[in-house]
Amino acid sequence: MTNKSTLSERFNTILSEQKLTKADFAKSIGVSANYIYLVTSGKKESVSRTLAMLTEQLYGYSADWILRGAETCASALERQRNETIKKVESMDENRLRAVKAFIQTMENME
């Protein structure tokens, strides 16, 4: 993930990557849609650490990245891991079998 310079850019990245509306995102983190509008439009330039940590827990984006635009390789990897797990959890049985076969193939290559 690239460093985004403003809080609004970072929140817009989250909404875009997660394919969330402002209203759905707001509901998931317990704030008003207007609050998210203010953040994503740049009219609100800070959020609480608690809100950033909740977003990290729910969506895998580093709280430090949300607050300051800083993200370590470890937090980026954790976010990717969380996103992958969410995708796998939503797969039907046939797709899960295909993923399992792919993983086994990758293990055999090592």
C-alpha cells in the first residue's frame, strides 16, 4: 500500500478497496454517515485512536496508517492476510477445494 498524505485519502482508499458505501462503513464502526462524509471530504482532519483501532480490527488497515499514513511491512502483510481470510471464508465448497489444491501444489514446489 502506498502512503496517502491525507486522512480523507486514506479513508477513501478503505472504502474503495472494501467496496463499501459511506453509510455501510459508518454503520460497521458505529459512527454516523455524516461523520464519514466529513472525514472523506477532508472537512474533518483527525479521528480518534479508538476509531482507527476499530477499523484495523474490522478491515485490517493499520491504525498507524489510518492516523498518520505510516504503515510497516508487517502491518501491510497482516492486512493482506486478513483480506485473504475474509475471501476464503465467503467461498463455496467448490472454490475452497480449488484453493486447497492450489495451496498443496505450492507446498509441493518448495
